[in-house]
Amino acid sequence: MHNKVNKNKAILIFKNIKEQIPDFNEFLTKLQSQNLIDQKFIFQNDLNILLSKFKIQLTQQDFECLIRAFPARNEGSQKRIDVDLLLNFKNMPHDDTKIYQNIELSDDEDNEFYDASGYTGV
């Protein structure tokens, strides 16, 4: 469940990037012209430089969320992000009502987990 929440947060980060860039197609063109590995992996530093050209700053926490949600093989201390979703983002419909912000799981007497907030219906 934690992976789903993390991936949803990363999708929101991608969505916010898209909303902040007036010409998203220009951004995608520049992203594709980067030295992408297998046409979809980019180093965190390269993505950060590209975003800064569009005056977008992500926090280290945002990058960590992207790396956890869309991992790629790292090269030493350089971390890669799978940006395939971002490259295809303009074609994807988004339903914010299905993105969970916080899920609280509690432990009952039988050591079974249930969702105290009722998100999963358990």
C-alpha cells in the first residue's frame, strides 16, 4: 500500500510540473533531446537542470519520491529516474479523486491490519 501512496504522490509531482510549464510540448521535446538511456531514463541532476531552465524547483524530498516511485538503475551515486510516464503524461487522463494523500493502517486485537480511515474498505 505504501508503494501505491508513493506513486500517487509522484504522479501529483509530475502533474504539478505539467501545470507550471506553459508550453509542455516544448518541455517534452527538450526532455527527449536529453541523453536519455533507453529513451526513458534520466539522471536526477540532468532532470533538475532541465526543470530549472523552465524555472521549476523540486525539493530533495520530491526527487526522492520520484526515485522511489519510478526507479531506474543507478550509476554509482548518480540516481536515475524513469521518466516514461512523464513523456506520456500529456495523453493520460487524471482523476485526482482517486489519489490518496494519507492512509492510516491500524492493528486490531487479532493482529490483522485494517484501514482506520476507511480508504480500502477493510
